[in-house]
Amino acid sequence: MKFCYVSLLLFLLKCTAILAQTEAPTQSLNHYVTFLDKSSEVLIARFKMLASYQEAVSRYRKKPVSDLRLPSSGPLEEYYFKKAMTVNGLPAAEMDRLNKNARAIWETLNDIDVVCKQLETHVRLKAYQKDDLKQSEEYVSKIQGMFDRFSHEKDAFYEQVQQVYRKHQPYSAADPYLLTEKAMEHVIVSQRALLDSLPYYLNEETRADWPVETVRRSMLADEKFLATIDNTKARLEYPADDMLSSFKSALSSMQSLKGRAIDDYTFEAKQSAVHGNEYYVLLMNQFNQDLLAFQNSFVNYSQTKRRLLYYPAFSPVFAKEKTLKADKNAAGTVPFEDKPLLSFDTKRASAPASPALLRTLNDYIEFVNESLRQMHSLQSTLRNYQSSAEYYRDPVRSSSRASLEYSHEKFKIPSSAYALLMTASAAVPEPYRASVNRQTEVLMNVLKEMDNLSIELIAYTNDKRYLKDQLQRSDAILDRYLTLFDTFDKKKEQLYNDVRRIYETFPPTDSKSSWIIAGKALQSAMDDNRDVLFGVKALLRRESPEIPAIAKIEGDAQELIADEYQNLKGLQRYGRSNGLCPYSPYEDLAGNSARFADLTKKVKNLSPGSPRHPFESFYYFYNNELVYQYNKFVELAKGSLLKVVNQPDLFVFAKSGESKTANPAKSPQPEPVRKDAVKEPDPEITALEKSKTAAALTENPAVPLATQVLQSKTDTVYVERIRVDTVFVDRNAANQQVTRSLDGFAANNMVLLLDVSSSMNSPYKMPLLKRSIKSMLTLLRPEDQISIVLYSGKARVVLKPTSGSKSAEIARMIDLLQSDGDTDGNEGIRLAYKTANKQYIRGGNNRIILATDGEFPVSDEVMQMIGQNARQDLYLSIFTFGRNPHIGQKLKKLSKIGKGTYVHVSEENADLQLILEAQGKKLAAD
């Protein structure tokens, strides 16, 4: 009987324990993971606080003009810790072990919070002023060590959680949810490993190696994950299957970030920790806020089928400071490694090319096109450098000038695209693959030599070696660049022709497809346009005596228009406002081919004193109006067609003495303005003598600035005083020799007030607007400030005042511009003036550029505001866009009231007009 009572008691105790255990084991484990997530959020907030504080400390040490500040952090939130400590879905022994470690993490978090609050108090009491920041440094160092401790404790704790999870949830490859969870975990662990390998230096001036090769390997591994991660999607139910797709998109975003991080790791980026820190934060945010968010959503949406485990957020740590010696490449640049061409014969394939092969062939062309874009940026940089360097050829005069400087920070080798291309090239059959890969490798080698030459040029100018050799090495480097630009041009043409030969060996999947029929017609037109472009180049190089024949491209244009509906039969017409409409690029390419023929008729050889080479218009038109439209059509065709390569402007940069003027000795460029160039005038100079001086200037533009009268229809100033901040200059391209440089010009506070309403969606409008802005970006200096205000629908600031040193950030914003909505010009003008006044630069070029394609009603109140600001040196210039010049009187009246320029932007002046506006004020005497 006694035995029966004992058995009954044990049974009741067991039942009571089962009833008390109301949660599933995985549900309890996820409470622990949620606690880790919330703790990591606290750490990330402290991380950002500490990084911001350290930046302020660095500024304070250099110039203690203002007090340091730290925001109050407030108390720690205990809810998620208490929730984790009260789980009831696990056996008591397991809960005890987990609770013990969770409590240790909570204590570490509290320790970090205490020291952070000590630092806050220290700063609010301004105690750092008494001990020269010594105590502050101790607090910061202590917090850094605690971050590292928290990260290790958190990782060890999650590993313990995983062990318990696997015990209660055995893995089965037959279960699609467990299989998907495992695939996601492999991706997450891979990204975590990358984040753990990246350093974040609290002192951004630290110069240390950044693991670019590790990032490259991770990027290539991502390609394999992207190819297989959604294999189980068909076996999952909605909405869990949708979260798998979102997870894949998040991984693609990580991939894009890694590619940018690799390409942005330039010589300039290697000089500090700014680049590495920036991408550390970007990748961390992408991992926590995107990749893990979708994994957690997948877990939540899978609960009805299977209870799965969350993955905790990444918590940042600080790297120990390191210092490396600067790499100047002062010893000289080794010529690129050229390799003999591997010729191959093509053989007609019996089956169509696979989608992977078609993607890869287009990737070769995209690599070339991106390389050409970077090369053009470098050409423009070198042209500006060469113009400045000429003033330093005389060693006597050079020693009294400011130092000659050179930087190529905007030049980025497309290393990520190259790495991905070499991996994807496995889809190309041999022997084709060996040949095109070798050619691509040689192009990459050429780009690397271009980069190394610029690194050498930086060391050359920094060390002022031009004072010793009278620019001999500089001339040799520039001559080598000319050879490399020409070499790259010829080799990329060979690669394109071979890629096209490979493409044409494979029959189309459906030869009767409208994509194929229309694409082949467009490709034939592009071939003829390219022949004409090469003919123009030969004419301007004096290799051909006559203008190339244009009958074929005129005939192509007419034939494309005549056959449009037959060629595009069956393809949906969505309209111009829809980016998926195949009719838009087809029609634009047809129309632009006819315009290209008209442009060719007017081609003339370079004339003396011309501000730009005549080929420049052909370069921009061919690439932006023809190649862009054709490649857009190819992208819409989703891989069944082959893209074409851009063409470089080999005239943008030439040897000194062979460039812009026919006889440079007779037409020298004006020297840069020196601060001692303006002298106090004779007080007895009469008004009549002034007028004589002004008259003489029109005949002798070489008169020094101190005695010049700068003539303009709206802005005229006599330079008569020693103390002058700036002087206005004529912004009319027809009345002055335009230099593509902002050297010697006042700092710009420029607000771009852009009309992006739906009417701007035209090849004569939005592309020209973007091109006009981008033409100026390469010239911007750190002291220049650019803001962007849009007034489609509700007026809004999309780019706060941004330094010219961040031209890439400005360019990315320009690339994102799209036409939609209605026009609200009044509100846009108000917001633009508000933005400009906040950043007003005394003595600077404060200017609003209103870009639009048509008139809009302007209230009397706004008119009055424009006039008042103009009287206070804040001017309004107006750019109009469209096929034909506008004759609207309201816009002209606005520019007149705003004391600015009114100009219609066309193909011919798009890349110059905004530069003229940025040269609105020139530095004068101090």
C-alpha cells in the first residue's frame, strides 16, 4: 500500500510539472534570444554615442571653440531580461544553466551602462577641461574593453541556446522548414564571420590595413548562396515562402554593399579609417535590420508548421589602434603586364545559349563600360591638373606659388565587377573563356597602372619634386597616360568584338520573338552609328579628309520608325512614364539616330581658342542618347540580346601644347589670380581713364585682373580696393574663355531646385539635367556646398547641404531622380531660399539654380522674396529643358529679378552651363 501512495505522489508531481510548463521549448529559447537582441540594441546605441563623442573630442583637441556634449542615456529597460528569467518551457536544469549565463550578460550590460553614465556626468560637469581629457580617455578605453567582453559572452550564450534547441528539435533534411532554417543559418554565420573580421577604429585618423581580400572572398561566396538559397521555396507555405524571397533580396543588398566597399577602397580611402568604419556600420545595419529581420519573420510565419529559433543581432566591437607607413609609390610605376591575344575560331552551336552564359557575356560589356566611365573621370582630373601644372614649369616663379596638388580620389577600379565576372565566366565554353578572360585581365592591368601612376603623381606633388625637375616626371606620367588611354580603347574594342562573336554562334531561343526582331534592327542601327562616330574621330585626328557618310544612319532611323509596330508586335506598350515599356528606348534610339546624323553634318575641326573639343558633343550624344537607349532595350529583353560598349573621349586630355588652341604660344591661359595682384589705385585716376581701361580690356584680355573691368550684363564691378572678398565674373560662355576648374573662384553655396514632375520624363530633359549636374561634380572642392530641393508634388529637400568632397554621395542622389507628380513651383522656390539662406557664405557664390521644362504660376509674394534676396547677394538662375528653346516671359522675368542667368540647356551646352554658374564669383585681393 505504501508503495502505491509513493507512486501516486510521484505521478501527481510529474503532472504538476507538465501543467506548469505552458510554453514550447523553442518558444522559451526565443525569449533568451530576444533578450540578446534588445541588449545588442543598447550596445549599438552606446557604440554610436561613443563614435560621435570621439569625433567631437578630435575636433576639440584641434580647436576647443565649443564645449563637448553627450546626450542623457536614461535607465536600462529590464522587461526583456525579466521575461527571459521567467520562461517555463524547459526542464529546470536547463533553465538554471541558461538563467545563470543570461544574468552574467545582464550584469555586463549594467557595467557598461554605469561607465557610460560616468562619462556623461564627466562631460556635463566639464571636468575634461581641468585634466586635458585624461579621465575621459580612461572612460572611453574602459567602455571599449567592455564591448569586447559583452560580444564574447553573448556569442557563448547563444551557442548554449543552440545546443538546447537541437536537443528539443532534431534536424531532418526531409522537413522543408528545417532545411530552409539551416540554409539561412549558413548565410548568417558567413556574414557574421565577415563582420567579426572587419575593424572599427574609434580614431578615424588611424591608417591600417583593411581586409579587402576577406570582403572579396565573402562576396564570391554570396554568389553561391544566392544561387541555392531559395531551392526550398516551392515546398513552403505562404507567407513563410515570401520571407525566404525577402531574405534572398537582403543577401543581394549585402552583396551590393560588399562590391561598393571593395571598389571604394581606393588610395585615398587607405589613408584613414573612414572608409572601413563607414562600411562596418553599413554592413552591420544591413545584417541586423534586413537580413536578420527577414529570418525572424520566417521563424514567426513558420510557427504553424514548425517552431524554429531566432538568430541574435550582431553587437559591434572596437579594434585596437594600429599605424602603417604611408604607401606613396614614389619609386616609379611598373608598366602593366600585357599578354598575347589568344585567338579562337567560333563554331556554330546547335542549341541556344543558357541564361547564365547570356548574363556573363553582358557582364563583360558592363565591366568595360564601367571602366570607361572611371577612365573618363580620370581624364578630366588629369586635364585640370595639367592646366594647373603649367604654371609651375618655371622654378623661380613656382617657389612663390602655393603648392601644386593632385588627387584622383574619384577614380575607382571596378574590382568587384571583375571578381564576380571571373567567377561567372565558368558559363563560357572553352576556348572562348580563356581568350576573353585574358583580355579582361589585361584591361584590369591597364586600369591598375593608371591608378598607380596617379599614386606616384600624388607623391610627386606632395614632395614638391616638380621644383627640382621642372615637371619632367610629370610630363612623362601624362604622356604614359595618353598611351594607356589609347591602349585601353583598342583592347576593349577587341574584347567587345570577341564577345559578340561568341554571342552570335548561338541561335536565339525564338527567332520570331519581337524582342529578337526589334533588337537585331536596333543593333544594326547601332553598328552604323558606331561607324560614323569612328569616322568623326578619324576626321578630328586628321586621319581622314572628309566628314563620314551619314546616309546609312539616316536610312536606319527611317526604317526603324517605319517598321516599329511590326518589329514590336506583341510587346506591351505601357507608356513613357513606365520604365518597363520597350517602345520608349526603341523610339528614342530611332529619333536619336536621325539627330546624330544632323550633328555629324555640322562637325568642324578644332578652332583656335575653343573652350572645348568638338568631339565632346559626339562623345556625350553617342553614349547617352544611343548606347544608353539600346542597352536599356536589351535589359528589358531579359538577357536574350547583347549590349554594346560605350566609346571614350580620347580628346578630353591631350599633351601640353597639342590641346585646346591651335597656337598655345599666342593664346596663353590667364594666370591664376594672386592675392598680391591687386594694388591700391592712383587716387588721381579719372572716370575718363577708367572708361579707357574698360575699352582696352575688350581688345586685350591679358590685362591683369587688378586693372580689369569685368563686363557682364548684370554684374559689373571695378576692382579698386585692396580689401575685396570676391568679384563677379561674366557667366556667359560666349563672352569668356571657360576653364573647367574652380581654382581661384569663390566657395559655392548652390541649391539645385529641380522640377522632377512627369513632364520632365524625356530624353531631352531629365538625362540632360543629370548630365549637367554631374559635369560639375568632378570640379567641386570641400568648401563648396550643394543642396537639392525637388518640387514635384510636395516640395522637399532630398539632399541637405553637402560638401563637394562628397561628390559620390551627390552623384548617387542625382542617379535616383525620377520624373513623377505635379509641379508646385512656388513652394519649391520658398524652400530653396530657406535652404540657401541657412548655408549663406559671406563673399561666396550663393546661388539657386531652378531647372524646369516649362512655366508655372508664381505669386507676387514669391516675386518679392526673389528680389529681396537678390539684393543680398543670393541669386536665382533658371535652366530650361526640352526639344526647343522656351520663350516663356515669366521665367525670364524671374531670372531678371533674381539677377541670375536664363539659359536653355541643350546637348551642346549641358556639360558646361552649370560650371559657369559655379564660377559666378572669383577670388580677388585680400
